[in-house]
Amino acid sequence: MSQTASIWLVIAAAFVAANLPFLLDRRLLAVWPLKTPKGIGVRLAELVAWYFIVGGLGLLLEQRMGQVAPQRWEFYAITGALFLTFAFPGFVWRYLRKHRRG
């Protein structure tokens, strides 16, 4: 896989993963079914978990390309902010859009 394809794969995975906590109401990490809908605390915890899962995917792809570049706190601040930005459409869908009942 080329470096450009790896980058786009991680970006697409981050966008999808950032929205999963808000789109899947009765699934934890898109795998385990829940009996009751998730609250905002569970959604935020799931968002953090997805951040680390996608980060692991990026690290794996970077290791396959060659040497892993050292990351400092600035890297995590920027990628965390980008992940939260990617989560905005799902947040709007879940909490700001009016849903018809019944």
C-alpha cells in the first residue's frame, strides 16, 4: 500500500470511527449490543476508545512503511482536535437535529 493510500485510509477510518458513538445508539464500540440507549458519558468514553483504536491503525501502517516518527504532546493535541472535528456531524445528528417520534 502506498503512503498516500495509507494516509487516506486513516483519515477515512477516523471520520467513520468518530461518528460511530453518535450513530449507533444501542451498540458499544459497534460490536456489543446494549439493552438501553447510551448516555453522553458512554458516548464520550467510546469516542476516546475509538481515537486510540484509529491511532493504533495509523501506528501499524506507519510501522509497515518504515521507522516510526517520534510523537510529542503537540501531535496528540492536534489529532485529538481533528478527531473531535470529525465527530461533529454525528453529534449534530444525535443531539441538535429534531427527530420525529412515532
